[in-house]
Amino acid sequence: MGQFENEVQTGERFQFGANWARFLESLNDDRIQTAKESLSAMLGVTDLHGKRFLDIGSGSGLFSLAARQLGATVHSLDYDTQSVACTTELKRRYFPGDPQWTVAQGSALDPAYLRSLGFFDVVYSWGVLHHTGQMWNALANAIIPTQDHGQLFIAIYNDQGSTSGRWTTVKRLYCKSPAPLKFLIAVGTLVTQWWKTLLKDSLRGNPLATWNSYGQLRGMTPWRDVVDWAGGYPFEVASVEAIFNFYRDHGFLMRQLKTNRGSGCNEFVFIRAQAPVAHHSGALHSPVAAQR
């Protein structure tokens, strides 16, 4: 997509795929197992055989791989060309030539494309839709391919008010900066996010205890997560209440919630209980969107 490359060149978008490509170098069976376990726990299932799974914003492809290993028929999509390449590489490693796993470039902001994919038992989008630049439209578009009584699993950055505003400024600066300054911003972010943890671990006699065990959390490495956070722009946030109200008003019931009191993501699993309030040719809209 020429538009994607142009947004990166002008500093309007972070290259998540470049970060994910480096992450794949450290991917191992333990991290894949961790991803499978976290996916199973949130969805309340032990396997996904006979289910269709849509991964909107597949990134590294780790959770598409987890869903496929759990038995689902998977369709992975991402706007970032390098993320598409990462997901394609994971498919090549673990499921070469598998017709039950397709990988494509596509946008969460393209309702016609999402509609063309049909319906899915599980629509998954972890930490993605708040990076589209049009979060509420993206959240609405995720409804389109969700099967009746299907599950929608999303994760959205927690709204911290003025703190979120300051991080927006940091992220925008990162994306518009030359490489040396990007590195310094990432180091500053590392210090900001990790100094308390490192100090506590040091006082316990093992300064790298949390750092070394960090990969158990969704399979991400600490440094890759720091870079992802420092540069993750576009960037939007939402409160738990806003997300709950939005999907409730479009016929969804919440069956699982994991909150984050800090700057991380709140995780939601909704079940589509009925048709949305109104069908549309584009995105569904919410009063919440009009207030932002």
C-alpha cells in the first residue's frame, strides 16, 4: 500500500512490522505455548476446531499461529506490509501451504473488505484498533465479520487522561525523529517504565528477575515492547465504560474483562447476542465517538 509507506515516511505512522520482524528472531515454543494458553483462557475454550478465526492486525502472526494450532481456520490481515511478511513467515515455518490459514494485507478501516471475508466465530484484534487513527470506526468495523453468537476479543489502551495526552506527544515525536533520536526516546521510555521494577528486583537480590521472565506475558520481549510503546502512533485510548457501552449498544454482551489501571490495554471478550442497532454502508457510529 503506497499510503502506508507515505504515512511512515512523513512520520504519521510507526512501523510495527519492523519491530515484529526482530521479535520473530526470539520466538520459541515456550512463547507460542504461552500465547495459546492466554488465548484459550480469555475465550473460555480448550480448542478451536471447526471455528473460523479472524486476526485483525496480525502483527508478528503469533496469535494467528496460536489459533491455528488450536484448530481454527484462520484469516490474518494487517495494514503494515512488514507485519504481513512476518505472519507469512510464521505460516511458512509451521503450516507451509496450509489452505486453512490465509494471510493478506488489509485495513480495519475498510468495511467493504471486511464484509467480503464473510463471518467468523472469533474476531480477534489485540492492541491494534487504537493505532488506526480512527479508533471508533475501527471498533465498529470489527462488528461486521462477527458471527451471531460469535466472540469479539479486543484490547484497547486504557484512558489515563492527561497522561495519555503526554504519551501521544512522545509517540508523535518518535515517529518524526531521525534514528539516533528515536533510540534516545526509546531509552528514556525504558527508564520511565522499568526503573521501579528494576529497583525492587535489585533490592530482592535479582535485578533482572522481571526482565528475564517478561516473555511469559504474551510472548513479547521487554525491549521490543518498549520500542513498540514509544513509537506506537497513531495512538488513541478509551475507558472500560466507553468500550462496554459502545458494544452493548450494538447488541453485544461482555463475557470476559481484564482491566489495566496503568497505561496498558484493557482486554474485552464480547459475544454478539443480536444484530446491531442499525446496518450501514460504512462504519457504525456511537455517541461516544461524537464526544471525542
